[in-house]
Amino acid sequence: MSFNWLSWLPLEYRPLCAVLVSLCASGLIYVLGEHVHRNLREGITLSAAVIKIILVYSLIPAALAGNEVKLELFRIVKGVSFALSVDPAGMVFACVAATLWLLTSVYSIGYMRGHGEENQTGYFAAFAMCLSAATGLCFAANLLTFFIFFEVLTVATYPLVVHYRDDEAVASGRKYLAYTLISGQIFFAAIVIVYAVSGTMDFKPGGFLTADMLPMPWALIVFFMMVGAGIVKAGVMPLHSWLPAAMVAPTPVSALLHAVAVVKAGAFCTLRVVLYVFGPELAKDCGGAQLLAWMAVFTIIVSSFIAMRKTNLKARLAFSTVGQLSYIVLGICILTPFSTAGALYHIVAHAFMKITLFMAAGAIFVTTHKKDITEMVGLGRRMPVTMGAFAAASIGIAGFPFFAGFVSKANIIFGAVEAGQPLFVATLIASALLALAYLMPVVLIAFKKEVDNPDFREFGEANPRMLVPLVLAAVLSAVLGIAPNLGLHLFDLSLMAGNSIFDPLM
């Protein structure tokens, strides 16, 4: 992949430009206002998404080569600056966010038009702002820069959660802010403590804190003060309830929350804190990694059983996400190179598979106005392509071979075996069976032949603007399972991240 034609823009400025392009799009959409022609508003969104992809992808060769790419914009205090840098872990998340923003933007156009949604200007402006913040998180060089983008993401997501402006949406928005802002301020307090004892905030593979800087029990306290912000956004139980409540938002917002930006930002925050601030040794010695791993195990199992009881499709997918995000947390906390690589690659795998499921749910709702699984008997006759994509993503979520989920989960399992943790291996195997138990009944109901449902007798797929993105996401989840390094080298980048923290993987 060559980007020589982009040589006029220095490498160190490309992360900044990737952040600014969606920020500028957000501001322009907002300034133009509700009365601007929708084609112009949507054209700005799609143009910004394409430019962001070009900028992010152009950084891949430098990341693979291990080149240092860093830009210090300004210094705040001694040893602390607002700075952006490129590393393999950040590139994995950035590639996912950039790619899926384009797919979700196309899908959003079909959904918002097809459902006749109001407040579309605010929707697209907030969506672009969220992707600007998520990109900033990927390229943040230190804790303070990370925190700033982390909080911007929190605030920018609020208008999307309360999009319908009714009582239920406002209540859900308040719950979302209560969870995320409070945990964010505790995170900031911990950042101040870390700076006071270490004199730095710069991320370092393997961490920079030591037991001399933070003796017990302070190390454990600060560990959870910092990681708490991440596990709130990642929906780790018992700090998860904001996430199902946010399902009142339009389906593209659910796809954003559950597949691209917010929950992945939480998982990525956990990665940075555990492996780039505390490091494997201190995270293990203080007991934080072990406690967090068992919280993830609890979340994986309990959320799966809750998902099985939900008949509303979006609610079932929400609790599926709660469990699936804890795969990433568990992989991080196993503290082995393969589990770390698997956790990072699961950011990729889960993103493409879960966004397929949410897009399918939205396509079903806009096309048939059905939300409840019990109302979808025979739906496969009317929407075979949509439900085929849903079926493919479902078995991918369960970890079947030839899907990206198999690659990520296999590496987490290898890491658990390497760490001598058979219970973690058993949890991951059990969760695969549970995923089949709550997702495949939807597929079986939809393709039930012996029932003649008058609502679904005639063929009628979703609008192409919705259908094409969800099919592409499903196809990419399979492609990334068969050839994990195709094009973007995302698995290589995941391995490089593990290699930089632990002993060489290969």
C-alpha cells in the first residue's frame, strides 16, 4: 500500500489532520443548520469520512516499520504536553474507526431518510465529533491528551443518546452522563497522582509505574481509579447499565456506541492503563489485573444469560455487546503476549461483526417496523440478504472458523493456556455456546418455513443505502477471518503491540 502521492503532508501532521477533518465536518454541518439541503450535509459527512480513511491508512507503513511519528502541539507543564503519536495499538483502533465511519455514514443516510428522522443536522454533526474524539484517543501520546479526547467523546455522544428528546431518551442520557462523567473525573484525579509520583504521563509499552512509586495498597486503589473510566464505557458489570439504556437512540447510534467509538474507547482505555501505564508486572503484583479479569468473566457469563431472556432485538444485542467487550478486557488482564494480541484484534473482529448485527436490526425496523424477535417469524422470506448477513455475523460472534472472531478468540485462549488459566479457557468456550444460544434462535425464527406470515410473503429488502453497508461489514468480518493481514495488516499490528509489551511473539 503506497501513499507516495501524499508525501507533501509530513507524517507527524497526519494524525492531527485525521482528528481535524471530522471536527471541521462537524462544525460545518452545525453552522449550515437544519435548513441546508440534506445532500450537502451528507456530502460533507461522506467526504470527511473518505479523507479520514486516506490519512489514517497512510500511517500504516510507518507503524509497521516501527518508525517514531510524534507531534507535540504545545506544552502544558513541565513533562506534560498535548501530543499525538502513532503506535501499533493505536493504529488498530484508528483503522477500525475510520473504516466503519464511512460504512455507518452511508447506512445512516438510508436510515435517517427512510425513517423520516428529525434533528438530522445535530445527528450528523455529533456523529462526526464522536469520530474526531475517537481518532484523538487512538493517537494520544500521553494520559492528559487521552483524557481530553476521552471526555470530548463522552460529551459528543450525549446528543446522540437523547436524539428523540422524549422523557425516556432524556432519562437515558442522564444515566449515561452520570456513569461516564463521574468515572472520568476519578480518572483525572488518578492521572494527577500518577504524574505526582512519576513525573511523566507518556504512554510506554510495558508501563512506566513501579512498586517504588506506588506501594500497596495505593497501587491497587489508583489502578481502579484509572481503569474504572475504561470499564464503565466498556460495560463491565456492575458498571454497565447505562449501555442497555442508551438503546433508546436510533439504530445507527447504537451501532456507533456498541461497535465503533464509545465501548471500544473504553476497552482501549483499559489497554492503555493496564499495559502502557502500570505494565504487566505492577498490574499483576498489585492484584488489579486478576480482579479485573474475574469481573470480565462474570460479565461474559451473566450478560449472555440476560441476552437470552430479551425479546427486543436491540436489547438482546446490547447485552451481547456487554459480554463481548469483556473478551477484550479479559485478554488484556491475562497478561500474556498472545492474549494481548487477541484482545487488540477482537477490537477489529467485534466491530465488524456487531455493527453488522445492529445494522440488520435497523434495516428490519425501517423496512418492516418490527422490533420484537417474536414478530419476525418468516422474515427471512422477505429479507433473505439481511438475515443472511445477520446469520453470518452471529456465527462469527460465536467464534466459528473463517470469521475474524475465531482469530481473536483463539489468540486469547492461547494466552490463557500460556498463563495456566484453564477457567478462563472454559469461560471463553462456554461463551461461544451461549452466543449461539441467544443469536441463532433469531435466525431460525426468521427462516422458519412451516409458518406463513402474511407480513413477509413478498420479497422486500432494505434500502440499498442500508443493505450495502451491512453486507459489506459481514463480508469484511469473513475476509478478516480468512486473511487477517489482508490490506491493512491489522493482525500484524496487533502482534507488534504484544511484542512491544512482552517478549517476542514469534
